[in-house]
Amino acid sequence: MPLAASELSIAAKSKYFVSNLFLRGLIGTLRLIPYRLRLATMGRLIQGLSGIVGFERRIRDNLDLTCPELSKAEVDRLCREVCDNVGRTLAELYAGAPFLRRAQAAPITGAGLAALEQAQAEGRPVILVTGHFGNYDAARAGLIARGFSMGALYRRMANPYFNSHYVRAIEGNGKPMFEQGKRGMVEMVRHLKKGGNIAIVADLHAHGGTEIDFFGKPAVTSTVPAELALKYGAALIPVYGIRKDNGVDFEILLNPEIPASDPLTMTRAICDDLEGVIRQHMGQWFWIHRRWKPYVVTPKDAPTVSAAASDPT
């Protein structure tokens, strides 16, 4: 779990403080640029920095592992598209009204919409599962605008200085927010028991999770969303904020509710659903994440992350 600023070494504090100043200055400067140009500029900037910060290498490694059939030209194109989407998403996070207007105007499609409406009519809680794809906050903001109360579980960022204003920014796109951890889980469960809806991004490497194939390779994945759905009788519905070709507008896709069965089967269904959507829009998933980290298995078959995989990103 990322540390609080008071728990960091002086060197780590300095590193995070300087990087936070740079990012805040960059974000503040970009806000002076018209919205469409701002998003395009941030996308190009992340593309330009991708080799320096390691994004490009990680994208290529992940694609080489999971999609070895892709040509060099296809991988080159995806490196550009992924970084462009990451940059646009970061700019949108801090954009406020211009972003919210587009998210709120986004059409909602998919069979999961009827399941969501039925659950709300019955006072039944809903867990919406998504991934770092397109812009996941666009889906949340769009659903909130249509009368669906939408809480969200988030993971504290490693940089504690950046985390403080990051949380304020995502709270601006909708509340309540629940930080991953004991306290946040208690608050989230209380919200579910009242028949509330929550959104969980479920595509990160999960310490202590379960090996589930994703793009044909084992990835340690949390079964918590499925466990919560079973325990509290919540509908489990995949949701995605798909970026349109113009780069600024969205479509909100709600796929069919995942049938209740057991946590492992349901989590596999979550991963399969996300993979299917990614394959249709390969450049919109955050291939920059360490989704397939190295791990060792204990005698009890509990996944344990190796020291080489301790970075939470």
C-alpha cells in the first residue's frame, strides 16, 4: 500500500514533491488552453515522454507477452494510441465542466442498462465493474447525471502529494469516494447495504488475489467485487466509457449483468468481458500497467508478489 508523506524517506519525499510540482504546473498551464486543443496537447506530450518515463517499454512488453501476432507497425500504432488516451484522460480528470458536459451527454447503450434500472427500482445494490479503459470516469459521471447514485472505490496513488489533489479532482466527477483499505471498505459496505451503487476498477494486479487468465496469460486478480456482489445480493454489471473517434466524446456501454455463481467464475467473466471490449478498442486500454507481474506461489497456493513486483502501479 502506498505510504503517507510522513512515512517516506527524505529522498522519496523530495522525488515525489518535485514530480508533483511539475505535474501540477503542467496541469495548471494546460487549463489555459481551449479544451479540445488541451486534450490533444496532453496526448502528444505523453507520447513524447513515453520513452523517458518507461511507458513505451511497458506497452511493448505487455503486447509482446499477450499479442505476439501483432506486427511492428501495429505495435507502434498502439503505443501512440495508448499514450494519447492516457494523456487525454489525465487532462479530462482536471477539466471540470467541459469534460462533465461531454460525459453527461454520452449515449448509454447495452443490455446492462435494463438490469441497472431494474435494480434501482427494486432498491437492490449494484456493483459496476470497469477497467482503466477509455475514460472510466466518463461512465460514472454520465450515470450520475441520469439519476444513478454512484460511489467509487479508488486506490491511493504512490505519490502522496499528488494524491491529495487527485482525489479532489475525481470527487468533482462524482461522490461518494471510498479509498481502498479497511476504512474505505467499511464505508463502501455501508453504502451497499443501503441499496447504493458503487463502481470498481478491477483490472490492476491485486496483491493476494487469484490467478485468472487475461489475454491468455495468468494475471493475479481480485475476486472482491464478485464476493461483495454475492454477499450483499448486488447486481454485478460491467461498464465502460468508450472514447469516440473525435477524441473528446464518449459512449457509455453497460454489458449484461454477470450471473451469480461463485467468486472465481464471476471474476473470470469480468476479465473475459473486459478483454472482449479491449480487443475492439486496443488503443484505449492502459497497457502501461504492470498487469502481468512476476509472482511466486506459496505451498497453500496463495499468490505472493515477489520483490521485483512491489511497485503498485
